[in-house]
Amino acid sequence: ANTAWSFAVRGIADGPLLEAISACAWSLMGQFSPQNLSNTVWSFAAVMFRNGPLLEAIASRAMALLGELEPQSIANTAWAFSSLQFFHEPLLDALSARAISTLEKFMPRELANFAWAIAKFAKCNEQLRQAMSAAALPKLTECTPFDLSSIAWAFAAVAFRDQPLFKAISAQALRLMGFFGSQDLSNLVWSCAKLEFYHETLIDAIASAAFSRITSFNAQEIGITSWACAKLHVQDVPLMDALAERAIANMSALASRNLSNIAWACAVMLLRDYPLLSAISAESMRRIGAGGIVQFDSQWLANTSWAFARMLFRHPPLMDAIASAALASFETSRQPGEQEEYALLWSIWRVGDPEGLLAKMHQSATEPGGTTDALVRGFLLAVDAWRHDAAQEMRLHAWISATLPPSALTRAACRMSVSIDMHHISPQCESRNPFYQRLARLLDVTSTAPCSAEGVLREIECFGHVSSWLKVAGDSKAEVLACAIERRPPLRGECTLELGAFVGYSAIRFARQVSALRGGLDLCGISLEIDPIHVAVSRHHLDRASLSTRAEIWVGQLQDTMFRAVEVLGCESIAFVFMDQRGTTFHEDLAQLERMQALAAASQCTADNTLKPGSPVYLWHVAVGAACSFSTSLWSMSEFALEAIEDWQAVSLLRGSRENSLRQT
């Protein structure tokens, strides 16, 4: 043990010597004390020497001497096994149990090493997390920057958001910020980003320290810091420019994940750094060509392509290479996951040549064992509708219907009969989704309602009052929306636009009201929805309400399908907008409507759920930032069917010239 330790502290990794020490240690294992065990395994980990039989023997001996293990031995043993990536579950469980009873005796470095080791193996249960948090708090003032960042990293890695602990870590980190190294800074900011812990003073201090030490950042630290800054929305232009410059200088050393993380960070923060993007593109093409399908990383390709598409950075050779790699992956066992499938498909469609991938995804979406992802199917349906490919759209609708459990939902998903052999399809792929099962129960109720708008609305409202998951804009929310439309009714050639159809409740209300106000048989409203099952449910409810000729439900991602509204209806054709999707994107969607010149003069923009879950950026924009363009009223009311929960609706009247409004947006 002492011989191995002596060579390890000097960084000497002599293979033959270490093999000889391993053989001797294995034969004498029964005589090893706890100190001998931890010194030996720590020494091998320090020089990254991995001997499986010896590690098994050390684990067995450590468990036999568990009651004698002191904090240093526990921490060093756990750290060594994690560093060598030798997973021994019985040993880790035994060390965790022993640690819980002795954590108050751990020194700060021992606690940091033990927490790091347990987090690396994701073996931290609730009892251990609570015990480590309680033990760490009083020791933070004794911690070094390395200890602080390691403890923070460990808690972030196991997704344990302990607010008091992280506030205390922040306070100590601010006192020691001048001593933080590049690894300490990157680990700490990653931890804050991972747990979405935003401490403005700490983040500003980290950004300033990172900028001053940027030349010491290695490739991995550049990638981690870039990702974390984007996640935390750190608006520090000098730091991001410095990170970009360092990334270009270290491009070949960046791991694939860090390469895609940097591209993702640029996309999220909309930093169109063309030298950096060009370097990422060139390096990505080199790796795709050199690695081939053997080293194909679908997540890396999906993230990189998504980032380029998000920024509309067109580089056809890269997109062609990614599309070819994605197509090749379908012929192997290394197929992309559902999220990667959608990101790849959307990205290549937006800034590349999508025909080959579209054909393959259509095939996958209509064959047994193929994709069942709602986003992918919704995207394919959106493309089919955009291209007016009714046959392909009907086939995909029929296939979606056949993969649902037999119910009213099945009939709603396939509104048109299609001659296609479906007898071999298992319905279990979609029936596992509990939310779709809830939708099926809703349709069982509404399918018996009278075929009128009043009948369908009444049944949806009654169901919502006994099913807390069904959140529609009913009761007082519906009254506010109706008043907004009545104050400025859509004229001939104008429509309402709903972002997020859900089950079609608001689409029915809008179509019924606009029809009554202006008469005629023309189109009154459009609703956009990303999930094809929700589209089917909403269309079914419009059919039952006898309003399917007055309102339409379009499938697809909002940022794409909003363009279709202008293509079909023309500019200045939207007189009323109702935003009922994710509140964090309200301001982005309003800005896109303005850029497209979709809003008619004196149009009304309404937003639901602006208090819960909340849309602070949107509210600030319409009430303060662009107050010269919008006259905004906030209405406080109870959530539908939940009187005890307060929510707000924002109603904004567009005023002034469109050019002024666009400039403000």
C-alpha cells in the first residue's frame, strides 16, 4: 500500500510495477487494514490503473471491515471506485450506510470527494442527500474553491436543489472568488445552471472571474461554461466573445458533446458569431466524415443541426452530411431517440434538403415498430398540409388512429376512411400515454352531446369541473375573451388566431361568436396545435358543434405554422390573438406575428395564465417595454373550476402605426 501510494503521489504510472503490486496485494488482502485498503485503491485511481480482480477483492475486504472505516477511508475508497468507473453496488450501498452515521466527522475535502463519487454513480438516495446537506452546511466556511465546486456539482448531478445549502455555497464562493480556478468556475456555474439556481451577484462574479482567467480554460471547461451561461441567460458579451475565441482555438480538442453545447448556447442566446459557427460546421463535417456511422452520436447531430436551424445559419454541406448520417442510422441498431428524431427532421427541413429524411420518417411513422412520437407525427402532418398532400395526410391520420386503444378517441383521430391494411398494428404504443387515456374519457362524454356549440361546450365545462386536468378558458375567462372580441370584431377577410388548441373549447367559442357578429359562411378562426391527437380531438369537437366550416385546426410547431396563416389569409388578417401555449414563449410568438405583419389595425392580443405558470417577459413587454404600441389591461380572476387559485389574463389593444409597433417589438 505504501509503495503504491509513493509512486502515485509523484504521478508515476509504471505498468509492470503496478501489476506486481496488484498480484502481491491480492494474495495478502486478508491482512489489509482499512488504511491499507484506501491507500491502495486511491493510488491506482490516481494513476488510472484498473485491475478488476484486485478491485473486487478490495471491495469484499472493505465490506468486511465496514465498521472500522473512518471518514478518510470511506471518502477515498468511494472516490477511487468512481474515478476508475468500477461500479460495485454492494460496496457503494455499504459505504453510503456507513457514511450516514459518520458524516459529521468528515473534513470538507473528504465530504466533497465522497459527494462527488456518489453523484458520479447516481447512488444518492433521499436519506443520504439530506444527511450530506446537513453535514456540509456548517463546514462550508472551511472549504476551498475546489471543495465548494465539488459539493455543488455533486448535488446538481443528483438533481437535489437545496436552497439554503446553495445560498451558503454562494456566500462562501463570493468570499473566495479570487482563488477559483477555471475548473472550479466551470463546475460551479454548471451546478447553478443544472439546478436553475440564479444568484445574480454570484453569476456576475463568476462571469467576471471567468473572463479574467479565460486563457486557462481547457476545451471541456469552455463547453460547460458556454452551456451554463446560455441556460442562465448570462448577458455578458465580453465573456461570450472570449469563450467563442477560445472555442475556435481549441476546436479539435472539444468533445462532441461540448461542440454541440457551444452551438446550442449560441442558438439559445441568438449569438450569430459567424467565425465560430463556421468553425463548428467545419469540425462537425470532419468528424462525421472520419467517424462514420460507427461513432455516430445522434444527440450531438440533433443538437448541432437544431442550433444551426434556430439561427437560420445555412451550410448545405453540413446539413447534407447530417441528413446522410441520420438516414444511415435507421439501417442500424443506433437509431436516434424520439427527441433526436424530431430535432433532426425539423432542422434539416428548415435549413437543408429534407426530402430523403421526410420520406424515411413517413415510412417509419406508418409501419409497425416505427416512430410513435407525437412531435414527429405532428410535423409530418404539418408538412403534408402545407404541400396539400391529402393522400399522405389521410394515411398518417389512419395510422395514428390504428395505434390508439379502441375508444371515441380512435374515431376522432381518423375522421376520413382510408383503404389501408391495419390489422397487424398493436394499439399499445399510444395507449400507454395516460393523458391520451384522459382525452378518450372526455370524448366518451362529449360524443353523446347534442350536435351544437352550446351542447359541446356545456359537456366540456361539466367534465372540467370534475376533472382537474382539463384547464380550458371557461367561466370568467371566457367572458373576458368574449368582451375583447365584441369590442373589436373581425371584419370580412379577418380571423381569430388561437395559439394552442388543446381540446377545441376556445375555438368553438370564437367561431360561434364571430359568426353571430358578422354572419356569412366564411372562415372565422384558426387554431394552431403541435400534438396531432389534440388536433384530432379539437376537430372532432368542431364537427360536433357544427362549426368545422367556420374554424380550422392546423397542426405543427407555432414558429412554423404561424407563417401559414399569412400565406393563406394575407397580411393584416388577424384581428384577435389568444395565446394559451407555454407562457415563456408569449413574447417570442407576438414578436413573430409583428414581423410577419399578420396583425390587423386595432387588433386584440390576449394571453392566458400570465400569473400561473406565468409570463413575466411578455407582461413587461406589452405593459412597459412597448406601452406606446399596446394598451394593456390585466384581469384578475379564478382559474377555471378552481376558485381558490388566482390567475391573470392580459388583454392588449394594438395601437399606433405598425412600423412603430414592430420597432418596439
